[in-house]
Amino acid sequence: MSNPMSDHIEQNSPVTVVIVGAGHRSLIYASYAKQHPEQMKIVGVVEPDSERRNLTKERFDIPEECCYADLEEFVRQPKMADAVINGTLDDIHVATSIPLLRAGYDIMLEKPIGVSEDEVMELYEEAERNGRKVMICHVLRYAPFYESIRRQIADGVIGNIVSVTTSENVSYHHMAMAYVRGKWGNKGKSGSSMLMAKSCHDLDIITWMQGDVRPARVGSFGSLMQFRPENAPEGAGTRCLVDCAIEESCPYSARKNYIEQRLWRAYVSYNTHLGVKASDEELAESLRTDSPYGRCVWHCDNDVVDHQTVIIEFEDGSTGTHVMTGGVSKPGRAIHIIGTKGEIQGELEEGSYIIRHPDARKGHIYSEQRIELGVANDMHGGGDLRLAEDFVKVLRGAEPSISSTALEKSIDGHLIGFAADRSRAENKIVELRRV
């Protein structure tokens, strides 16, 4: 996709960026500017929440005249930066990105791209029409674990792919925070199914490993099985810190998870990601009264699945499978790729994987080689800031890396996800739309 405006970015000057939606994920990507000021500079913010807008202004020393509460007002101004980090909510990703494209901005867009197939294709066509670059925040492509595996596949180490199997086990405390109590627990409110909010990363990894081989058909099964009112244990209340007789022994206790364990404070405490410090007492009061994170997990308004399996057939006959399960004890992502000459298997959190080949010598069955990556126990495998780095390089005219998440290379995983949700709801195999 051509982009004449970005071609004029000076190599010895930082790429200038405006944050649109100063949420947790945006600030992680924007932190690249703090670590590498010679590469990226945050020069503006668009955020309707005044406290969040002002805190972002202070963090990046943004002039007052470059701070906007309203996107429409921002895009009416002369173009003030090279690019935008769009970290708005799922259901307005496309609605906010289209005016930015028309105003001449390249975009780093948080996943998912949009909340429907039609939305995704509308954004793709708009980016093409305006000649802009859009990179999707599929950060797992930049994790050394997955990048190294992708290079092994590209080098033909295990031959042609026969099957790709991935799994994502979502911990009980993450599941409760984000997909039961939190903003992604109700599809009507967030716009995204759990598969698209949580596992579009994994579906993207499957299609990325396949290279140019396109997915053709999708089937899927899953349901909301655990977190339902009828499954509430005897003695469960409506709020952990108000009327629950089993709170002390419940693994989903808001007090234990968010106060004692201090898990997910950036989400359950307002603006923690921007340096606001809430005391345990203040958080407890919020959990007792108005915070959605203080609700009983069996008495929320959640309607998304807590487990789902996706099966994919590719055009060459190879297959892919993804299994997403929420509420597990030990979280993690795993991958197993079987090729015509060997296989690759590993877990992201372990920071290593194994390559196996058949070995028919006497006394042998197969050979094994362990590849150590040196990055372990990182939720995104170290990919967040590597994505930001590649975004800067691409805007300066460099060739996209093997991990490139350019919009046109990121669509197939989304099409699989939308088809899987349709398959699950309608109990049928879904043929994929051609791009």
C-alpha cells in the first residue's frame, strides 16, 4: 500500500504520533516513545475523559493546544503528526479510524480490527482508497517465541504444514476480571465476542504460520457453561464484599484477587495505568458499591462464552484448530505444528519450543532440538514494544518485517473468528469470504 506522506519522514527525526483513546493498551505502545525518544514522539492526545486526557498530557509533555476531547474536532485541524495510536473500544475502532485515514494519518490500531466482517472490509477499502498504512496490534507476531517459529516454517524446517493446533487457557482471575465482570463480558456492550476479544491473536497466529495458504471453511462449538446464576454455590451473594457467605473460600473473591493479590489493578482501579494511586481502602469501597469488578461472577450480566473450539480447513487441505478455555488454574498459550517433514511444539510462557524430526536409525524414533528464546512469563511474550518499533520503521520506509501486521495481512484471522461465531450460533460449517 503506497503512502507518499510517510515517505517524507526524516530518518533522523522521531515519528510523531497522536494517541486516540488513552487507555491501558495505548499507553503501553506509547511508552516506546519514552524508551526511544529519538524514534517516536507523542505530540497529541484525543480522549473524552478529562482526567485521563490531562494525565496523558503530563506524561508526554503535550502542549494544551494539542489535547482534544473530541475526534471530530481533531480531524478538522491541519494534520499535526505522522500517525495515530488508536486504542479506543472495540465497537468504535472502525468508526474512529475512517476519519483518521481521511485526514491523512497512518494508524497503529488495537485489535480486534472491528466487530463485524463488513466493518473490517470497510476499513480495508478505506485504507486502500486513501493510501494509508494501518498496522494491527497483533503483538504475538512480534513475540520472539512465535517469530522464531515462523522463521523455521519459512525456512522449510518441517516441510509443508499439515496441521496447526493452538490453545489458550485463560486463568480464573483473568476470566473473571475481563470476560465476566469486565467490559468484554457482554457482547451487546463491547461489540466483541470472547473469541474475538481474547483469541483473535491466536487465530491470527494460525493464519500467519500458513503464509500464503488461505483459510476456506470454519466450524466451531462452545458455550457459556460455568458463569451462570444457576451455578452459583450455596451462600454466594451479589457482591463479594457485601453479602457473600463464601467469599473467604471463593477463588473469584474480589478482595483476594484485586486487593490482597493486587491482580489487574490497571483495570479495576481507575486510571492506574496513568499513575493514579488508589489505596486498598478506596478500592474496597468501590468494590462494595459501584465497581462492576465487585460483583459475584455467577450474578453478572455476562453473556459471552467461557470455552470455544474452532476448526479451520485451508485451501490446500491442511487444518487448524484453536481451543480457548476460560477459568483455568494455570494460564498459557501453546502451539503444535505438524509438517510433512517434522513438527514444532511449545508453550509461549516457557520461552522455548522443540523441533522434532523422524529418525528411523536403529534405537531411535525421532530427534529433538530445543530452541531457547530467553523471554518467559510475559503475557505477550515481549511483543508489545517490538510492534511499536516495527511501526516506526515501516513509516520511515523500511521493508515490513516477517512479523508485519499490516491490515491486509491481518484480515484472515478476523474472518475466521467471525465465521466461527456464526458457526457456533447457527450450528453449521461456514465458507469464508474471499478478500
